[in-house]
Amino acid sequence: DPERAVAIVLHGLSGPVTVNGVQYASVMPPSPIEDADVAAVLTYTLRSWGNQGPAVAPETVARIRSAGARP
């Protein structure tokens, strides 16, 4: 989910996370980067390594940042 990914980058994530059946327990601190940079990094990630995800717009990042949406 691109919007959840944006919230994770903006606000960080801690605790157990299960990805493809594998559980990880670590901490990802929030990233203090600009909206356009968050959008660029996530667009690259969602479209690389065989992924066919959507582009993330800086406006989407700004909306999630202003809403304070948490993962």
C-alpha cells in the first residue's frame, strides 16, 4: 500500500512486522526528508526489483504528512 509506505517513511515504525511470511522485529526511525524526496524514493522502490507499483506523488506525501496519518 503506497499510502502506508509513505506513513512509515514519515513517522517510522517499530515492533514486529510480517513480510511474505517472515517476521521481523526492528525499529525504523522517521525520515526528516522533503515530500518530493519521499515520493521519489518510494516510487523507485515500488517500481524496481520486479515490482510494478504506482508512482507516489509529492502531493500524496504532503496530504499524509498534514493529516498526521500513522502506519
